[in-house]
Amino acid sequence: MTRAPSDGGDTLAGASPRLTAAVVALSALATVLVTAEVLRRPTQTVALIALFGCLTVIVLLRRRVVRLRLPQVFSGLVFALPLAAICGPALSVAGYRQLFAFRLLLATVVVLGLVLLALGRRPRYLGPRNLVLLLAAWFAWLAITTAWAPDKHVALRYLGVVLIELVLVAAVAMAGDSRRRLRWTMAALAVGYGLAVTVGALEVLTGRHLSSSVAAFGGKQHIATGFFYNPNDLATFIAMSWPFLLLGLLMTRRRALVGLDLLFMAIGLFALVHTGSRSSLLAIGLTTVLVAVVLVARRWTRRRGLVVALTVALIAGAAFLTLNTSDSPLLSRFRVATDTSEVQTTQSSGETRLALTRAGLNAGAATLFFGVGPGNAEGLVKRQPGAPLEVTSLHDWWLEVFVDGGWPALLLYSALYVGMIVVTWRVSRLAGDPFLRYLAAAVAIALIGFVIGSLGPSTVVGFAPMWILFGLALAAARRAHFEQTENEPS
């Protein structure tokens, strides 16, 4: 068969020369206008172009889009959310630090989630009702304190951050729907940990940092921050991950996994030493002892000698760092005795923390400890007599919860926290699945260690690993619930 020649020769789709010229002229004009808008308002224009592009793709591929199964797409995006949260601004669009993968995924997940809810898709089981209600009540009380918060803009922004993190909690909790999904989620989180500590180690060795790191703006070059803003955040993440690594090392029989576990434990410790975080070091010491007690008491491993030897070695190493008298700038940062001398001479870390505590309590007293409002503690601390001029964040998450939300928020949060420990500890004893027992025990121990570890960062309200840990507690409870219902006789 031969194809009939078109009337238009080589013009656009057989169109007349006049139409072709008009299209070219309009395209050139559109290019000029778009370029001018990008130079004048880059963020808004790029966002509109991206939205227009998405709509165009949907229109052109509407038949294929209709065939897509939204629950599967939603599930895939939810699965990617925790890893994107760990990477944070490190996965941002070049030139737009506020536009990064986690936020884009989150927005998509929220939209698809609302669509599925509108279509009648309801989650089967969110987790233990008491824990879900306590989490909702804590957020609700924070929202109520906004009514008398001095800075409403800061309060609303803080609530927005908490709401975003609650979506992350729910996304991680959904991993409890199946054993396979739970294992894949843990594998993705392991990848996130491995990447974070590897980046931290490379920072130490090369002196180069990601644009999301505080060290990228000058100051100390050979410090480890990973995907996080400051070294204390990375150290806290390593301390939170430690029970999972240690339990995995002593319970797995696969040599390849043992080798990877040991490698990334060593890299994590190398990065931790170059953060200078004493609270994370103490948290690792505490969780190491708890892991040893659990393994020996429950007879989860036959390598009791190895458990005891490894525990003694790690505790000895932590004791050396905290009690050392070296003049090395690296080692001296870990000395606990430094804090004592600093308090006595009213300088640096020790006295700064005491001054922040006094300023926070003074600010909270003005509202009879009913809460100064979400995120308002920082602004009010600046106004207190004797408050440090160079530091305004409370550097104590428990104190921040108390000052921002008052004693109602502290009671609700404490009940939630203790409840998560109790629930995961119970699952670690009663679950039939060995992997679920391991996961629940690691979550419970990590939560206990985080009581100390949370004192390191300036604030953890936007610290994704903490909310991921909360989500894992709910995921373990969900999996145990489904495991029980599946085994019940019909």
C-alpha cells in the first residue's frame, strides 16, 4: 500500500504554511512570556508549569490513567514515604530547597488518600484504639492552645509540621497490613540508615557536605551530619537505629546479612564519634544493655558468650569516651565531666541547658502551665531574664512538649509514649512470628533509649525518625492484631 501525499508538504501535520507560521510565532511568544515569569517568580511559575504538565499527561493518557488501580498506586507511594522522609531536603529540586521528594510524595499521598476515602475505602484497623486516641488528643490540645498563643502564625506553622508528621506515622503504620509489606518497609528503612551514615562518614573523610547540612555554610568541616541539618540529629538517628542493628546481628544466621550489619554498625559508630553527641552515646549504652538482657532472658540466641562480650566491649568504649581526659578536640567533646565544669564556670553547654530550662519554665508559668501555644516557647524564651542570647531552642523535647502544651500535653504525650512501649513489649513476648517479635522488641528498646536521645537535638518536632519510630510501634501492633484474627477459628 502507498500512502497518499498530504496537501501540506512538510508543514506541521499537513497544515497550511500560514497556520504553521502562526503556531511558530505563538510558541516563540509563549516561550518569552514563560521565561520572563520564571525570572520574576521562579517558584510559583515552575509549580504552575509542573501542574500544567501533569494535567496534559493525564489528558493525553486518560484511557491508561482510568485503568490504573488507585489503591495500588497509593500503596506504592506510601511505601516510599519513610525513605524519602529520612533523605529529606537532600532530595530537593536543584535551586529549590523547599521542594523535595518527601513533600511531593506527601502531597500526592494526601490527595489520593482523600480520593480513596471519598470512594468508600476505609482503613481496617489504625492500631490500638487507646494509642490512636491519645495521639489525636495530644494534637487536639495543641490546636486548642493556639487560641491564646502570642504568635498565631508560628503556632499554625508548628501545627502544620505536626500534622505532616502524623501523616508519616499513619503511612508507616500501614506497613502492618501484611508480613511481606512490613519486611519490605524495614528493608527500605535499613537502606535509609545505610545511606545516611555513609554520607556522614564521607563528610568526615572529605570535608564536603550536602547543601542541607549546617556545615555547608562554613564552620566545622569534618563533622558528620548525613541527610540531616546538624550532627546531633544524625547521632540521634544512629542511636535510635542501634537496637535494630544489634538485635539483627545476634539473631540472623545469614552470613551476608551479618557482614552488612557489622559494616554499617562500624560506619555508624565512626560517624557518631564525629558528631560529638553525648546524649546519643548514653542512649546507645542503655539500649545495648537492654538488648543483651532481652536476648539472654528470653533465650532468643545461643550466642550468649558473644552477647556478653559485645555488650562489655561497647559499654567499655562508651565509658572511655565519656570519662576520657584527652586533649583531643574530637574526644574532649564526649566528656561528661566537661558539663560539670561548665556549670561551675557558667559557660557553654551545661550552663546553657540550665538557663534554657529556667527560661522555659518561667515562660510556661505565665499561662499557669496550660501551654504557651505550639512553637511559641522559642520566642518567649528569648524574653526571659538570664536566657542565653545565642540559643533559643529548648534542646529538650520533653521540656518543649511541656512548655508549648502545658501539663495536659505532657500527660497525654507521656501516656502515649509509655503506651507504645507497653504495647510493643507485649507484642515482642506474645507474637507468633519471630520477625514480628524481633521488630517489636527493637521498637520498644529504641523508644526507651530515645527518652535520653531526644535531649540531643535542638528540637525533634520535625525529626522524621522519631515519627517513623512511632509508626513502627503502631505497625507492630497492627500486624499482631491481624495475626491474631487470622488465627482465630471461624
